[in-house]
Amino acid sequence: MLTVTAVLSSKASKATERFFLVGFMGTGKTTLGRRVAERMGLPFVDLDERIERSSGVSVPEIFAREGEDGFRRRESQALDELIEKTEHFVVATGGGAFTVEANRRLMKSAGVVVWLDVPISEILTRIEDGERPLWKTPEEIRALHEQRRESYQQAHHRLALDGAEPGEAVERLHRLLLGCRRVS
């Protein structure tokens, strides 16, 4: 019995708690991720903020200077570094991070990927300020949203948040992540 306990203790100490929140802009990845990470006692990482800190410029500036391709390269590098250096976290990715195949494979193999799915009508209401790098007309945003859904559907889990108030959304995400803790 002591041997089984030792094995179980060893496995428990190697629990991997890496949670990647993916989804379209305006779905609440940062807001919900920060609150859930705090509840779970895990570090929270906003990938865009990490990129801004390491580059010394804002995401909109990176888009203006280097285009979307330049930003995606920085995003992939930040993701690689995060996974290499950090064992436990909840990370809010940018809306396009999971659309890059290499990023998608990396996230899926390194942890649990949760797609925060919010109807486009709610998203448009949330992001109507137009201050996001890929902000376009509502019609173009709808098309981009539809285009990205195929990638998001490859996440391990889909959490539908249509009409969910912030507190309810946090609770639902928290329950999902607790149920997804993985032992490696």
C-alpha cells in the first residue's frame, strides 16, 4: 500500500495545469481567465500583454509596423517561451492565435484548450469601440468570425457563453477547468 501511495503522490506532484483560452476577440478570455486563475491559485498570462512587455510596444503598433504576419510570429514565439518555462497557468490567447496550425498543435499537446464561444451579435456589441487591431466593419468582423470558427472547433472543449452574465461565465469556466485537470 505504501508503494501505491508513493506512486500516487509522485503523480499528483506532476499535475499539469495548463489551460489555454481561445476564441474570437471580445469573448472575455482575459476577463474570465484572470478571475478563474485567481480562484484556482494559478498564474494568469495574457499573451498579448506578454508580447507588449517583451517588445516594448503595443499590439496595435506591432500590427501597424509589422502587419498581422509579424504579430503572429511574435505570438508564436511568446507561446513557445511560455510553454517551455511555465508548468502551470491559465493563458488568454489572442483571437487569432489558435488559427495558426503550429500554435494549435502546440497548445493541444501542452495542455487543455477551451474555446469560449459567444454569439457574434454579443461580440459586436462588446467591441463596437473599434480599438482592436483587426477591427473592420461589422460585416467584415462577421466574416472573420465565421472563418475562424473552424479552428476554434478543434479545441478540446467548447464553452458556450451566449447570454451568460460575467459571474455565471466565471463559474461555468471554473467548473470546466477543475474537471479538466490533467495528471502527467
